[in-house]
Amino acid sequence: MKAKVPEGRFRRGQVWTFKDAPLSESRVIVGKVENIKGYGWVVSVCITNVHIEYKNGVKLTDISHIPISKEAMEASVVEHTETREPVDGFDLARHEWRELIDAREAGVFTVGVAEVAKLISDAIAKGHDVP
């Protein structure tokens, strides 16, 4: 039996502002909400308008996929501003993550959206290759 989407406010395509966003125009877009054994309800999102620069000068403006706990997402979002599809690459990145989590080789963020964006930015600044 397929699990129902939780009674809650998150649905694919919702665009939200979020607390402590790196830029005033940064947004988080819901891509999928699913109940994953061992993790509970997970909200897969992308973040737009983050403007992170790799050491080689290449700029990342969007983070295509972040799996975050429903509780961390609820604590992060401020206002639902519009509805649109996630960024290009979201579905492929989520699919790849899903294969890894099913194999117990990946996890779910339990910190806020802004904290995840900062973790990714810091990793890139240190020269790590972050997809």
C-alpha cells in the first residue's frame, strides 16, 4: 500500500521564502514529499538564487536537490509565494539520491534550509566538488 502524503502544507511546485536565506531573492521549491523508512517524512527541495562560486570561477546559482526532514523544512519556511516546477536537474538528482538512500549510502538533512545552503557553500569554498 502506497503511503499517503501527510496532512500538511508541502506540495510539489510550492515556492517558499525561508529564514536566514543567503540572499533576499533566494527561494526553496518543493519537488517531492515522501515517507522513507527509517527517516520519516522527507521533503525533497531545490534552492534558487544562492550564487555560490567554485574556486575555478564557475558560479552555482541553484542547488538542484536537497533532502530535508519535514520538521526542518517546517521550521525554515516563512511565506509561500508562488507555484512553479523545480529547477532543471531536480528530478535526476532526486532519483540518484533515492537510489543511494535505498542502499543506505545517503541521508537526510535535519537542519534548516539556510544551514544546508551554507554547508554546501562552505564545502565548495574549500574546493570540494558538490553536485
